[in-house]
Amino acid sequence: MPTSLSLSLRRLWTLDKFAYSLRVFLAFSGALLLSWVAGDIALMIPLFLGIIASALSETDDSWQGRLQALVVTLICFAVASLVVLWLFPWPWLFAAGLGVATFVLIMLGAVGQRYATIASGTLILAIYTMINIEHHGGVPQEGDWSQTLLILSGAAWYGAISVVWCALFSRQPLKQSMAELYRELGKYLILKATLFEPLRGVDIEARRLALARQNGRVVGAMNQAKEMIFRRLEGQRGSRKLNRYLRIYFIAQDIHERASSSHYPYAQLTEAFFHHDVLFRCQRLLDQQGLACKRLGKALLLNRSFEHDQSEQALADLHASIANLRDMRNPAWRELLPALNALADNLASLEEQLATAHNPDAADEAPGDTSLFDRSPGSFKEAWERIRLNLTVTSPTFRHAVRLPLALLAGYGLLHLLPPAQSFWILLTTLFVCRPNFGATRRFLSQRIVGTVLGLVVGWASITLFPGALLQTAIAVIAGVTFFATRERHYVIATAAITLLVLCSFNQIGDGFDLIWPRLFDTLIGALAAGLAVLVVLPDWQARRLHRQAASTLAASHRYLQEILHQYRSGKQDDLAYRLARRNAHNADAELSTVLSNMLQEPHTYRRRVADDGFRFLVHSHTLLSYLSALGAHRQRLEPKESDWRLLTAAEGIADYLKRLADCLARREPLAGGAAAREALQAELTALPPVWEEEGAGLHTQLGLIVRQLEPLTEAASRLAGAPLAPGEPGAGPAAA
């Protein structure tokens, strides 16, 4: 029994939200205890509000970074509270201050995610200050700073807990992020395995689309892990444990590049080897490696040993199957066998990386360039430059910075025009619901309303069935913890929990039943204001910027190809320039997938056929990225032979084509001379003698695949841009010709 309990607690400790929820529980419990000891339960409400605002402003950092962020957060909180107290009696001045402050704080988010989080928390605390004033008569008493100090004390109390927690358990978030990264990698490999399923008539495009979406989740997990490592490396680069996590991260990068590689069109491989078991062996190996990635993530989290015998055996079976094909000496397979060999080598290298990942310190090779790219601003000038570049209507941040203040001002005007029962909860709902794009706003709007109704029903039942103050405050604490545990993945439950906390808390200083209907109407009004703002004020329809994001995806692939070719000339190096180009290409691919997903939430009028064209482009661009990844996975310095250098010249032509296509797509223009350029590239590759066993074989094969991919990619880009196909392009009508 003790062993079972210990194992359960250990697994609970590995959950990413457990530590967060425990910190909130400690903070709420401490505030509640202070209120009971002081004999004034009314102290609980401002303390709770400060705790919630501080917890929502928490950034992931080392304890030193978290301490610095806490100081900045408390300063922002203090200024916001004081401005609210000062301007509250004068509605017109207050409205002007609310609008300007909201715009400035949202624009600060353009500097970086850390600043966006603190800015959002500051806005939340400002509205909490308004709510607290309202529930104490609606007029702040001159010289009475007690409520403001209590709110700030609650924020500082949670901040202190957070800093101490970061100092004691700084490695736990790293373990969790690495485990999440390897879990997502495992899912990606398992999805990739389905492409090798030897079945005719399979919808390969649908599977590639699912793979592209999962790639976005892998990239997101990788970016989060990188930021966590980077923040802890500042000033601690010599730390042995941090260097270990850095190596594990670089191994995940290499696994991702190899996992995303494509060595030949899978439909042609299926047709050629339909009656042979080689594709089944590939599928089984990838599937086993995906399961091994998941087990590796769990092993890293629980500090357990990692076994991957099944994938090792699957690799041996694949090599035996390819050897059997080679022995058959079928002339029809001569062109395909090098691709299968390259695939087997790629999977063998992936297997080696899996074996190394659990204990990276045992690797024989010395680490090369381990620097990480710092995306945070290095100076005030750089921070201002980021803000300046976003001061344009084409920037989603600027649109949101204009839209949200107007929505808040509309809510502020309504609460003065409507009956007195309506309150500043309208502004709070608007702040939480109004998001940078319509799809997210629509999702949060519906979930906020449903969650509020659910919370009011549960709250009514709670204060009816449990009239005791002790039980109600305990329910409030539990509800607060539930809110933070579920707010990112289960927003309906989170909204119900925070509504329950409000009813049980305010019932201690008044009649909680009187809050039920006003809270419901406030939520409906605030949600309506947010929805109308997103529809009317500078609407950021994803379909309108889809061509620009698609162009960014092609431009990132162009830069990735250039870095790959540089290493074919100079030799393989996992330096920062190469890793950055690779990461930017995958980030752009993931962003395109996100834009398309958001677009599906928009009204049909604004997406029409663009959604189908966008997903078609995503499939082709992700296929291109897969071919580029294969080039990167097998990169090596080529011998100074004429044929190899001619291959590189052809590759430079492909890079130039991608750049021109990206530029035309960004301008929504057809690519002039595209068909002729592709024919010239194809002729250049065809003129080179076929190489089956030499070092340049993989490069020759992959470049041929990329050239073949350019035609459907160009057609998809033209459709996406809404531009007519250029003369000579497949599908161009007589007018175009």
C-alpha cells in the first residue's frame, strides 16, 4: 500500500498543472487563514483578487528571473490600482484613461510573451480594483488605501510563493516540457507510420494534412522547451544538469528533422512494393519508434530506465527486407532502392538518437555549437522597434490593441446607462472573451456563457445547501484551484469554477443570491460587446492574410534550403544559423496550420473556397518541407566533382524559384515564367548522369522530388492568391495564354 500511494503521488507530481494548482492552493489558504485570524472575513476578497491577478501574470523563469518579473508586475499593479482610485470619481477621465492604458498595455505585448502576460495581468488587476471599489459603496474614500494595499498584498503573497517554488523546484518544469515534447514527437511518428501502410486507394492528402497539424503541435512543444531552457541558462550555462537538458533538446531537434523527412512519394512506393513486406517493415519501425518516444518522455519525467528493444528489432527486420529486395535484382526497382536505403539510414540514425536521449552525457561526441537564439529584446531601442513595426493596421497586435479598448469603453458606457445592478463584471467578461481573432473569440464567448450558467447553478446550490461560512470559504478555495488547473484546456469548467468562487466569497460580506442574475446579465453584455467588437472593429479575418502567411512559409523554406546547401559545400554542422533556419521553417509551417484552423471558426462568407485552397497549399508546402528535411538529415560535404557541383547549381535554381514564388504570392501576383523555369530545372537534373550508389545519390533524388513538387505548389499558390495562372501554367485558360 505505501508503495502504491508513493507511486500515485509521484505520478501526480509529474502533472504540469499540479505544481501550479498547489501554489494557488497555498496562496488561497494563507489568505483565508489570515482573514480568520484577523476576525474579518471581508479581507479574503481583496486578497483573493490580488492572488488571482498575480497567478495569471506568472511567467516561466529561473527564480532570479521570476523575482525580477515579480518586481515589475507589482510596480505595474500598484500604478494601475492608484490610477483607478484617482480617476474613478470622474467617468470621462476614467474612460479616457481606460482606453489609453489598454492600448498601451496591449502594444507592449508586441515586445514579447513575458511582457504580454504582465500587461494582461495588469488589466485584470485594474478591473478587480474597480469591482472591489464597487462592492464597498462605489466611491473610493479619500486617503483610504487599505483595499488597494490588500490587493497588492495578495499579489505579492502569491509572487513570493512562486519565487520560492522556482528556487526549490527549478528543474521540474523542464522535465515536464521535455516529456511533453517527446510525447508529441511520438504522436508525430505514429501518424507518419500510417503513410507507409501498403494499401491502395488511401487518401494520402488527408493523412498528410493530419501530419502537418501534428507537426504544429510538435513545433509548439519544441518552442516551449527551448524557451524554458534558455531562461534558466542565463547566468548558469556551466550547470551540468542544464547542459543535460540542452543536449536532450538538441536530440529532439534531430529526431524531428529525421521524422519529418520524406524520401519518395509514398503512393509510388506502395505501387512498386505492394506485394513485398518492406513498407510494412517501415510502418512497424516508425510506429515502434513513436511508442519509444512516448516511453522516453515518461522515463525522463519519472527518472526511470528506458527500453526500446522492439524498435531495435524492427530496424533489423527492415534492413533484412531491403537486403532481400536487393538480392532480387529487379531492374524496375533500381531507382527506388536508393530511396529505401536512405530511408533505412535515416531511421537507423533516429534509432541511435533515441538510444542516446535518455542518457545524453554518455555520448562520445563532444557537443558542438550549443548556443540558442534569444528572441527577447536586448535593449530599449530594440523593444521600441518591435512596437513601432506593429503600429500598422496589418498587424494583428495593433488591431487587437484598437479593438479591445473600444469594447471596454462600450461596456463601461453600458454599465452607466443600464440599471445599477449591472457592474464592472461586464468589463471583466469583455477582457477575457475578446481575443485577437474571431475564431478564438467565438470559442471563448460560447464557453464563457455556458461556464457562467453552470457556475451560477452550482453556486446557488452551494450557498443554499452549505450556509456555513467555513464550508463556503473552503468551496471558494477549491473552486479557485480548479480554475487555475483547468483554464487552458477546459475553459467551461474554469469559468464555472471562478463563478463559484465569486458567489461563495461575496456571500461572506453580503447576499450571494443577489449576485446571480446580475452576474449572468453582465456576462451576456460583456460577451456581446466582445463579439461585436471583433466583428466590426478592424476585423482580422484570417482568409485575408492567408496568402501572406503562405508566402512567409515559402520564404522560410527558401532560407532553410539555402542553409542546407551551404552545409553541402562546407560540411555538416549543427550550428545556430542552420538550426534557426530549420526552426523558422517549421514555425512558419505550424503558423500556417494555426491560421487555417482559426479560419474554420469564421463565418462562411469570409472563407468561402479559400479554406480548401489553403489546406491544399498546406499539404503541398508541408510535403516540400519534408523533402527539405530529408536533404538536411543526410547533409554532408560533397566531393569537388563536376556532377556534384552541378547538382548544387540546380539546387540554387530551386531556391531562387521558391523565393520568386514567395514574393509573387505576397503581392498576390502570378509567377511569370514559372513553367519554363521548372522545365529548365527538370532538364538540368535529367542531363546529369543517374547516380545510384555514390554520395550525391540522395541529393539528386531529393532535388528531383522537390522539382516535381514545384508545379502543384505553384498552382496552389496561384489559387490562394486569387491571381490568374500565368501563361504556360497547367490549367491556365486561353485568356491567360
